[in-house]
Amino acid sequence: MSGDYALVLPEIIMAVGAMALLMLGAFGGEERQTGRLVWASAALMAGLGVWIAAGGGSAGAAFGGDFVVDGFSRFAKVLILLSSALVLLLGEGYLARRGILRFEYPILILLATLGMMMMVSAGGLISLYMGLELQSLALYVIAAFNRESPRSTEAGLKYFVLGALSSGLLLYGASLIYGYTGSTRFEVIAGVIEAEGVSLGLTFGLVFLCAAMAFKISAAPFHMWTPDVYEGSPTPVTFFFATAPKVAAAGLFARVLFDGFGHAVAEWQQVLIFLAIASMFLGAIAAIGQSNLKRLMAYSSIGHMGFALVGLAAGTEAGAQSLLIYLAIYVVMNLGVFAFILAMERDGRPVVAIADLAGLARVRPGHALAVAVLMFSLAGLPPMVGFFAKFFVFKAAVDAGLAPLALAGAVASVIGAYYYMNIVRVMYLTDPGRPLELRLGLLQNATIGVSALIMGLGWLPFLGGLGVPEMALGAAQALLR
């Protein structure tokens, strides 16, 4: 049992840290402590992320196999922890200027991140549900964190109602899977499928489970919450939604399918192909008419999750590797874009319209160039790193005999490039209107600049055989072992 606790040490530290900071916030005077709590929470997550990346902690299975620590979970946890810490720090000034920064905010981010860490280490349906709900309950609250805004309240309510529906789907699917296999552990479920095949009832359970997880990554047709929640939530919350939770949900999706249903690839592959195609094309087409940057990024996230699912649909080691590569690159792109959106103001009020970027290249050429590089990368144009993200998932699909799926992805990518290029057009070719204020500190400038630099020149490590692909391959091999 002591070995079990050694495996969950990072999660224990997170939980104890969150409770300690909660007590400090509740009894230490909110006005004085809130900024310190933000930095302490970010330091806790960043420290754990660096420790895990450096190989800290044990590896193996704990609590009868319900909790798994391997190369795959480590890769995902590092992404989740570091991105969550950075998002928390970047959003502090925005929330403080609006008068809505409360000490509960960093605590909720910590608890949501703790749930994400449990999700990617889930070894069974019960631990899966525990991690998923711990994440979701915290996210419902922060979506409605701006209590004075009807849109924020509406966003939280919509997310809660639809999230409850997805939880119901997940529990119904889990009950069917348990009924037809006699276990909630992925290892046992995989053994039953290998010995007896996939029954009709088990197939229904798998479909319900996939539908619930598709909701969590905002894959079409379970995307309906995403545009409204992205637009209505405070921008730092939208920023958070677009990064770490996507990694956690996609990692959980991969964990369930490969660990629990690795011998039923033919059954779940059809579901993923449908989800991927629907998401890619809806994200590409629906975003064309958007004038709000946050709604546009919502549809962009739907499309990008569709591309990530192309790699997962391959059902191979290369497919798992391409999924992790895609998630890592996607997070870096979103960090840069949302760090810029957070800084957009006019007359002291936040603005998020695409038209507000008019003529930015004339007054802020450096920032306009950085945003243009990020847009080119989101569109997947070579030689930006975003191109390599799509290249890896398409190659995995072709190698797995899914060339039509890769072709559909290429077509959707061409369609989606329009609205990314439109942002660049507005910045460079449109006459400036009222000047746009940018509230940029050192951290914001560094995030935008570094992410743009990585997206613009990060292809060099890809050609040199160093960096993310090798780490992702090791993580994928651990998942499929």
C-alpha cells in the first residue's frame, strides 16, 4: 500500500496544496492574499510539472490497477501542469482589472488540474469518472465566475446542464461495459474482449462512452456548448478551456481506447472517423462567418480536436504518437494567441472583435508579425510547426489504411485556412480605426514571442531528430505496452 501512495504522490501534493491555500484564502484576508495565492498555485503546478518531466516519482499501477503512472501519463501531466500554471499567471492581471479576481479562482484551477491528472492516469471506469467529475465541477464554477455578467452566468449554466447530460451518457455506457465484462478495470476489460470478442451490448456501451468523451473534447456533434461557453466565460477562463482540459480529455480518450479496448479497434475506429470528419468540417466552415475572436477560437478548437482524432483513429503506435505531438503543438499555439487576446483593450475595456485588429501591423508591427505566425501555424501552412502537427496525424492515418480520412482532413484544412488568413488580412491590409490598446507585461510579451518563435522555427528540431516527436514516441510506446 505504501507503494500505491508513492505513485500518487504528485496528486497528493496537489490536493494538500489546494486545501492549504483554500484555508489561507478563507482566513488570511482576501484582498491581501489573492495575488499571492495565484503565484503560489502557479508555482505548485509548475514545480510538479518540472519534477515529473525530470523523472521524479514512481511508475507502475496503484490501487489494484485503477491508477496508472507511465510514460504516457507523465507526458500528458507535464503539458497539463505547465500550461495551467502559465494560464493562471497570464490571466491574473485581466481579472484584477475587471474586479473579479477572487481567492477561489486559483483554488478551482488547482482542483480542475488535479482532476485532469487523475484522468490521464485512470486505469478503470471508476477512477476515470472520479477524475472527470473533479475537473468538470471546477470548470462549471469558473465558467460562471463573473457573477455580474449575464453571459458568464449563462455560459456556466449551459456548460453544467450539457455536462450533466454527458456524465449521464458516460455512466450508462460504463454500466453496460461493466455488465458485459464483469469489471471496471481496463486491463480486465481488454482481457475479456480478447477472449470473447465484442458483444452487441458492449458495443453500445463503448459508443456511449465515446460520446461522453467527445463532449469533453468538444468534438462534433457534441460541440454545442463550446462557442457559447467560450464567448460568455471570462477570457482567462476561455484561455484555460482551450489548453489543459483539451490535453486531459484527449489523453483520457486514448487511455480508454488503447488500454481497455485495444482489441476492439475495428469497433471504435468507425466512431472516431465520424467524429473526426464532423469536427474538422464543422470547425472549418462554421468559423468562417464569425466576427468574435473568442467564438472563432471555439470553432478552431473543434476543428483541431478533429485533426487530433485523425491520429487516434489510426489505432496504432504512430497514431498515439501523432496525437501527443498534435496536443503539444496545439497548446503552444493557443498560449500565444490567447495571451494576445487577453491584452486587447480600448478605453480600458476588453475587446475581442476581429475588426479591432484593423491596421495593427502599422502601429505594432512586432506583435502583428507574432500573431500572423501563430495564425499561419494554426492554419497548418508550411514551414510552420502547425504543418508538422497535421503531417504526423495524416501520415499515421495513411499508414493505417485510412487515406480517405487523411484526404478529408487536408480538404478541411484548406477550408479552415480562410478565417486564419482573414485575421492576417485585417491586421496588414485594413485601414486602422480607433487605436487598439495592448496591456502587455513582461510575461505576456514573452509568451507571445516565444510561442511565435517556436511555431516559426520549431521545425528545425523536427528535422534534426530532437525534441517532441521522440518524447511522444516514448509516451505512445508506454501506452501500448
